[in-house]
Amino acid sequence: MPPARRTRPSSGPGPAAKGAQKTLSFGTKVTKPSAALPYSKDKDSTTPHPLSQSIDVESKPEVEVELELEPETKAEIKEEAELDTGHITSEAAVAQQAKAELEGRKGEDVLRAERVTDAQIKKYWREREGERLTKRVHQEGLAVEEKILRLFDMSSSFGPAIGIARMKRWTRAQKLGLNPPIEVLAVLLREEKKGNEKIERAYVDELMSSKFVVGDAA
């Protein structure tokens, strides 16, 4: 039997033998047409870029809001603006407030306060004392009127008492619907008629404004 003949694949340009692997040819360059960019240089330069277009925002006219205040509120603001308390003592400021408040109040509250009798004032104080477990021992030497005013000073429900006249504080509480005691206004009006100008300043205001000297200065 003749020996089998082996053939080697030809590397030449000729046809490849059966079963032999074909060689890839890289000699020919294959190019594909690239897709044109939407914003290439060849595009018309007159067409602006969407991002470069300026957005015109319609300017809205400014709206001016004017608040209409009630006549009483305007008068109160004007009164407080005219009252200069920038460089004066607390006592002088309280005196100015009391004077302005007394001149401005000629209404129903003043008429009711003027009709309050001494018996009503004493009855009011007895009722306030009856609400306590013990009496105010430190106020035994004070008059009933002063006790009523000091109780009004310490009643936080009517607002702060420092730096404001008692009558102005009473009036403000009345405007806010806090129902301050009419007996307090009655006492203030009586003392004003007597010429007692110091009655308008709260006792706690005097304590906070006073200067205490502790120990020997030497």
C-alpha cells in the first residue's frame, strides 16, 4: 500500500487547500460614512445654538401694597412717635406718657372710673385679699390705693410694667380686651387730681432703676 501523501497549505496567492484556515487580509482599508453631527461646522452659522439663545423673561410690574390702618391705630402710632424718650430718665418718660394718656382719654372708661366710690375700692381689695392664703405682711403700712396699684403692677396678664405709665398700661390692656380693673383707673384719676405725679410709675420700675451700694466704698 503506497504511503499517504501529506500536502502543506500554500502561502501563495493561489486557492487554499480544502480544510485549511483562510488568512485575513488587512491590506484593504474599509471606511464607513460617518453620521453628520447636528451642529457641525458645515451647518449654517447663522442658526444659533439652542443653549445660546437668551430667554426673555417678561418683567412684571412691581406691586405696591398699602396697608390701611384704623384711625385709632394711626393716632396711637403718631402719639408714640411724637413722644421722645430717647435720652431721658424712666421717671420723666413715664410722666410724659401719663400726661399724654390723660389728655387723650375722655371716653366711657373715664366716666365709669369717676363714678367708683371709696366703698367699691375697699371692697375690691378685700376680695383680692380673700383669694390669698395669708395677708401681705410687708404691705401693712401702705394705703389701700397703693396696694391696689402694686397688685396691678405685678399682674403679668396686663403686660410689662417697667418703662410704661400705669395709666397707659391700663389703657393698652383695655384696648386689647384684657379687662383691667376699673378700680385701678379710678385710683389713678384721683391721684392725678391731687397732683401726685409719682403715682404713675410702677413700684417695681423704681426698684429696677435704683442703685444700691453694698458694703463700704473704701
